[in-house]
Amino acid sequence: MYELSLNQYNLIMTIFSLAIGAMGIAGVFFFAQRSEVLPRYRLSLTLLSLVGLVAAYNYYRLFESWQGSFVIVNGVVKSTGVPYSDIFRYADWLLTVPLLLTAFVFVLDLPVRQARLRSGVLVMLSVEMLALGYPGQMAASLETRWLWWGAAMVPFFIIFYQLYVGLAKTLNAEPMEARKLAKGARLLTLVTWAFYPAVSVLPLLGFKSSTMFVATEASYAVADIMSKALFGVLVCMAATSKSAPRVDVSSLSSSALRGMGVAPGTAAAARSVHVA
């Protein structure tokens, strides 16, 4: 166990507390928003709610483990002899990553059977990715850790191939506002998920210190908040956008169109638009 300064100890306590609050609020918010979207999108919000609540619980357990591993004596942080366990983070990922991918697929306008097939493939790939990554984190041999890391990257890349290539046509067919939000959620997933393997490889390159340990824990927590709570907000906004009532403007007068902010004779005037 690394020797920590009081500031390092308090930093992780603060960030873990922030993660608990952010995930818990997100979980409750997404569940409350279910009544604001069409029935076909409620599954996505239900899954996002579960993600938030599961993540809040697991971060509470991480908070407890961190608190139980150190004690402050006369302003100095000392180890209690109880090792800090990040197993709860892997348990969280194993539960929430498949749910996040499924929520994303079901917010798109795919036929139900195709959505189930797409989400099923992504769920299997995510479980495989995590199952391959965990032994690498636990292995003592450097060669073994590199081997498992490389193996876990294979399903990682396949997942993003599916998101960026396999679902490209479906995303491009989404309404403009929902398309922007869904693509934003996809990009956020790429950025935050790419962070995890990048950080996990640093110890394999010899970066081992109390500062690196604390930075890794803090960064994982921030990435989790972004990839779960913020991702969920974007998906929720996409579902809400597509659930807004529409009006057929093709038969409206020019003055009525101008009042709605639609220029007569444009493409927008020939199709339905959202009503605020």
C-alpha cells in the first residue's frame, strides 16, 4: 500500500462522494423522466436509471473500502493494514457497461428484433472485454498482464466498430436533434472508454507511485461520471426530443410558418416539426 499525503487521501474521499451523489441523482432523474418519453424509449431510461443506482452503490462501497484502508493520526495518513479493494469498480463495470450499450441501442429507431440483436452482440462483447481485462489487472507477471490487456482490446475495438460503422446508417436516419445528441453520446463513450485502457497500461510501463495511484483512482471516478451520468443525460435528451409532439406544417399558411420560425418554401416547411 502506498503512503499518501492528507491532501491525496481527502481528494479521493471528495471525488468518491461526488461520484455517489452524481450517480444517485442521475438514477432517480432518469427514472422520473420515463413519463416524459414515448413508451418505446422508456426501456432506455429504465436501464439508465439502473446504471446510476448500481454505480452509486458501488461507489459507496469503494468509499467504505478507502476509508477502512487508512486512518489519520495527528494529521498523518497511515495504513490500517486492510488493503483497499477496487473489486467493486469491476463489479460496477460488469453490470453497467452492458446496460449502457443496450440503452443506447434502444433509443434509436430500430425495429425491435434488430435492436435486440444489436444490443445482444454488444452485451456479449462488453462482458468478454471485461472478463479478459480483469485477470490482467490481478496478474503478478508483467508478460501475463500485457497478454490479457491485448486480448481485452480486441472486443473493445469491435464494440466501437459496431457503434461507428454498424450503426452508422441508423444514426444518420435519426431526426436532426436526436442524431446530434446520439452522436454526442457515442463520441463521449469513445473518449471516456479509451481512457480506461490507457490508464491501466501505465503501471505496465513502470509508472508506479502514490501520485499515480491517486491520479488513477480519481481519473477512473471522473471518467465513470462522464460515461454514465453525462452519457445518460444525452441519451435521455435524445429520447425526449423524439417524443415531443409534432405538427404537419405542409398545409399551414406562410404567415403561420413564419410564426413558427419556418421559412416558406424550405425543406422544413414540407415536413413535420416539433412543437415546443
